[in-house]
Amino acid sequence: MNHKYLILILTLLITRISFAQKNIKTATFKVLGACEMCKERIETAVLDHKARTAKWDAVSQLLSVSYDPAKTSEEKILKAVADAGHDNERFKAADAIYQALPACCHYQRDTGPAAAKEKHMITGVVLEETAKGKINPISNATVKSLHSSQHFVTDSTGVFRLETDLPTHIAISYVGFQSDTISVKTPEMLTIILKNSSTGDLKEVIVSSRNPSTFVSTMSILNTLNMGAKELTKAACCNLSESFETSPSVDVSYSDAVTGVKQIQLLGLSGNYTQLLTENAPETKGLTAQYGLTYIPGPWIEGIQLTKGTGSVVNGYESIAGQINVEEKKPDNSEQLLVNAYVNTMGRLEANINTAHKLNDKWSMALLTHGNYSDKKIDHNMDGFKDLPTGSQWNVINRWKYMDNNGWIVQLALKALQDKRYAGQVDFDRNQDRLTTNHYGVGIDAEQYGFTGKVGYVFPRHKYKSLGLILSATQYSNDAYYGLTQYSGKQKNLYGNLIYQSIIGTTDHKFRTGFSFSNENYNETFNQRIFKRNEIVPGAFFEYTYTASDKFTAIAGLRMDHHNQYGFITTPRLHLKYDFNPKTNLRLSGGSGFRVSNLFAENVGVFVSARKYEILNPTTTYGYGLDPEKAWNYGLNFIHHFKLNNRNGSIALDAYQTRFRNQTVADMDADPQAIRFYNLKGRSVSSSIQAELNYELLRKLDLRMAYRWLEVQTQYNQGLLDKPFTAKHRAFINLAYETRNKWKFDYTTQWLSRKRIPNTASNPADKQMDAYSPSFFQMAAQVSKQFSKQWEVYIGGENLTNYVQEYRIIDAQAPFSPYFDGSLIWGPVTGRMVYAGFRFRIP
């Protein structure tokens, strides 16, 4: 191209850009609001109506905007602000919209001189919490009403009295502390505590803002991903195993081609190496670890905390790859009523009913119920086997919570579950064909009962000091058959954890210490062979948190446990965090983990095969005769939060490595007709690197994009091999969009590279699988519409490309032959599935 034409084009572009910039107008308006939530709501409403910038100040009540008159106008902007619930100098919000705002957002409306309000006398006390946690009154602090000229200076006892209208907002200021405001709606006695810290923040003033659906808190020293209710509703999320479909950190796959059981992987390791907790109590472990993910319904979940790497020593020694803690809905802050109903094209019906009731100012109670049922026999690939099992599950929790103003909190929960599922050949009749060679069938009959109690006490005059006790008791049984293979397992758990928290001198030096006790009793029968063990493990722990400055913090933990069979277990862990600035954090972690494997429960997918279970070279008569598993995990996490085009985003980089000292090796390569278990002799290492980008691509269009690399290798008797069924590369994209009228659109796609398949070369040619699977894509999407605060409907689909593993069962036509194997699963076992449902809430 001639350079003269190029210069002309550039001149025209620069002229056009300059003209567009000159056409931008700025304006300032009076807009009424009360808090940070108001700020976000006002600015969001303005930006949604095509303004370029928006900034609202709570003190001055002024909104500054810049906009292009060709795209919007002052009238449209202020009308949108009023529609969001905020009076301004041109438009007044509808009363119904104003009343629907959160209580903290109820600003004082200008109703004219005829509507003069009654004056109220507000009385309160301003206190200071020292660096050592002591409470002292503050004199000469200034308390001022923002809605009048009234102000007061506290006396020698810290008391103030102020006459003003209600509701109102008062500002508290004192030398050495940052000034801030609180909302006052009733003339009750106020207690305001100022925290004496380097930042000088008012401890009792809470600044609220909307977090993304998943986030790692900049305040957390551990690399803990918080998944809230918003994230859990991006997909159907029928149970915990399906709660990670939109997370790039966790892999979800089927354990076999018949039972429909889903399993998870974290950092390239199976879910057995991730400690599962329910509100910091180990309810899902041992024999329940594989099926237990399906025992926590999605509508019961309030939030999930996913920690990569070793967790806190306070919660035990079993965390190796990570820790998942599930917070279930509490009686005092959940909906009065939640009804969720779900149906899909695979014939699954599901319903949840949650109720909560506040009995008085101290006690509250909740009842969470769940049921699912499926009786539809589907065989899309015509191999004679049902694609998914039929059966039912019934699940209930009764929760109680007590909380007073003297520092006591008590929580109690009673749980009961019954799960029955039936799988196998379509023609199997469980009343006639069970344990015969007429047809191949699978039957699983599980029951679980549990109790959890939590008691906490915070010392009123020393808020840094607390004492907590966690107690749990569970009983689980599973009677199952897989063709001619019989398995039964019974487990009883008792658990207690006493935790004391305080400081050493100042709040820069905090510690947690305490004692724990665990008694786990296992009784398994596999084809008439009996495996029993009783684990009694008392332990003690100490965890120290050091805050050197605003930039560096550290947690060093050590626990010592004594196992009745394996003796003393020492578990050291270290977590470091450095803040380059408030938006850029680096975390380092390292520590060890210890666990006892459960051979049958953790390899339940292999039951759906003719493989023999062989334990090689047992060293003791305890349990399965193998050594416990021990590993070290090291990792780093780097996160940078940024703002681009007035929209938030973050970049995260993770790198973790797990090195086993002892491991129970499950070898499916040595013999296609057997699975062999033996102690590790050599190297077993899992390395993981993940990069993730989160960004609001357009207004209310959130992008989550990630890439993960894995290398997981284990020394088998026949050599060093990659772990089977593990993709070395994974790419992930999630898009979420929400309109102003409450339509929500979610789309997830992921690509997984090839996976190694265990060796089947010694089988006849027509009963062999390739050495590696092909790479493949998976897609899922959901659309939901919220019609009101009560009603929401949703429809979605999984595996939209209808991609399935074509050769899922070896020798499916002869399930009692020595070559039958339905455990070699590397991809989806069910085709495209569409679902629909609704949620009804009474807040």
C-alpha cells in the first residue's frame, strides 16, 4: 500500500477518535443512597445504560458520570437509577422498589415539609479494642448524624446521646482511626468498637460488595477457592459430585460404565487424596468416600471452600492434594422455604424441600429433605446395559442452632440417608436373577445415619480468644453385588476436636491449639473374605499465625497423632503469603499428609469387571496388610487482580507437586484379568500447573478461562508409567451472562487431551482397547429466568456435542466371561442430556 494512503487512513482514524472523545459529556447529579451496596447498585445501573464512567460518593450523595449523547442521555441514566431504587433530582423510585432494597440501603427519603418525622434520642457507647484485645471506653470521639446538624462528643465513659430522625446514618471519628458510617434504624442502645490496628479500621463497620461466584480471598493465607450459591446454580448441581462442573481446578468423571458413580480429581490425584469435610467435620471418609459425594444434595449447600495443597493441621493429617469443606445451609440465615424440582431426559426425577424457622431470639431450626427417583431403562448404544442405574435416594437433616449475646453458639444436626440403585443389563430382574448367570446385574443398598454437634464460645471482653468443640458420630452400611461378586461394608466413626484460639502478646501473634480423637471401625466382606480394622487415633496440634506487616503473613502448624497400629504420626505444615500490593498476592505452601487406603471402596469401579483383586506381599495382618500412605506436597499460587475498562478481572497461576514416600499402588496393567495392590517401590510424583483468567468481558458477561498441565507418574512393578485415565492437558472456558430482567445464561466448554488406558494387549484381538484415548471436547449450557424473588425456572443440557466413549464395556455380550470389563472409562458414558426445573423461595 502506498505510504500516502496509509497516512491518510491514519489521519482519518485519529480525527474520528478525537471527535468521539470531544463528544463525551460529563455531569453530576444528586442521588440518594446509604452504603457501599447502594454505590454498586447505582454505578451498575448507570453503566448498564451505556455510560462510559460512573462514580457515586456516599457522603456527598453525588453521582458523576461521563457519557456519549449519541448512545444515551441524562434522562435515561437517572430514570435507570430510580428504577434501581434510588431517588434523584429528576426521578423518584417507586415505593415497592425502595422497600425491596436491603435494610442497610434504606436511605432517608425527602418527603417534603408536611412529612416531618418524630425525633428520637439515640444512646450509645464507643469502645476501643487494644492490640492485646482488651476493651476500653473512648472519650472525645465525635459522633455526628449525616441527616442533621446534630453532633456529640463522647464523655469519659465513652457514652454519647444524639437526637435525630430515624432511620439515619451516623459518622464516628476519632484521632488515629479511619472515619466511617453506620446505619441506625431503631433507638436501641448502640455499642461501637474501634479496633486499634495499623489500618485504623472501625471493626464494627462492614463494607459490603458483590464477590464473583468463585474467588480466592485476598485476606486468606491459604489458596482457598470460595464457591458460593451463585456458582452452584450455574448448573443443575444435583449433588456435591456435580458441583464442580464449572470449576477448572477439579476433574469430574465416571468411575465405570455401569453404576453411574462420579469421581473427582484434584492436582491429578483421585478424590481419595482430598480431605472431605462437612463444616469442618469428617463425615465423608473411608467407605463413604466414593459414594459420599452423591449424598450431599446441591440445594443443601450454602458454599464450598476448596483448598489446594495441604490444609490446616487443625482439621487432621489426611489432606494431601487438598481439602474440600462444604457449608450446609444454616437455620438462622437460610430461606424460610425452598422448593427445588428437577427432571431430565434420562428419566431422573428429583425434589428438595428446605424449611427454616426462627423459634425465638436465640433458637432456630431447619429441616432439609431430598429425594430422587429413576425407573427408566435407557440403552442408547445398544450394548445391552443400562446407561445409568435406576433406583432412589432419600435424605434428611434436622438442624438446630442456638446463639446468644454472651458469646455462646451451639449447632446440632441429625442426619439420615437411604440409597438404593440398580444397574446392569436391561433384562436383569433383581428378584429372579440376583447372583445368577441369567443376566448381569448390580445392586447397591446403602444407609447412613449421623449426628454432628458444635459448641463455640467467644470471650466477650477478649474477642481474640475463643473455644470450640466439634463432635460427630456416623454409621454407614453398604450391601452390594456386582454380577457374582458380593461386597458388604460397615463403618462406624466417632470424632471429636477441641480447639482453643488466642494471641501471644498482640494480635500479630495468634495461635490455635487443641486435642482431637478419632475412632473408626471397619468391617468388610468381599466374596466371603473378611477384612476388619479398628483405628484409634488421639492427637494434639498447634498452629501459629504471624503477621509481620501489612505485606507478609505466615502460618506454621504441627500435629502429633498416635495410631493404634502405625504408632506416632508427625504432620508439619507451612503456609506463607506475601502481598506485593493489595491486589497482587503470592502464596507458598508445603507439608505432609498421611492416610490409610480403603482398597475396595476406593476402586469400586473395578467391581464392574471380571478382574480378581490381588494383594501382593502383605506385611501385616492388620487391615489389608499394606503400609499406610505418606506424601509431601509443595505449591505456590500467584494472583493479580486488575481493572480494565472499568471492569474487574484477575489472573491466577498455580504450581503444585505431590511426592509420595509410601503409596498403595493399584496396578491394572500387569494383567487385564486382575487388579493388583502392593506397596510403592520407587517413585510416584504428581505435578500440576494451572493458569486461570477471570474477567468481566462485557457488562455482566463474565469470562473464566483456564489451562492446566499435569504429569502424574508411578513406579509399577513393570516400570514407571503415567497414571491411567488422566489427561495431561485441559483447556476450559466458562461464560456467564445476566440481563437486567433476570435472565441468566451459562455456557461451559472444555477440551481434554488423550489419556492412557491400562494395557489389554494380552486379550484376544477383539477384546483389546487402544493404548490411548482420543482427545475430546465437552459442552454444557443452562438458561434460567427469575420471575420474582420467589420463582425461578431453569433449563439446560450436558454433553451437548453428544460425544460418548464408543467402546465402553469389553465383552458386554458375555458379562460372566474372564474378559468382561466395564472399568476402563476415559470419557462420557451417557450422551446428550437435557434437564429442566424450578426453584421456589420464601426469603
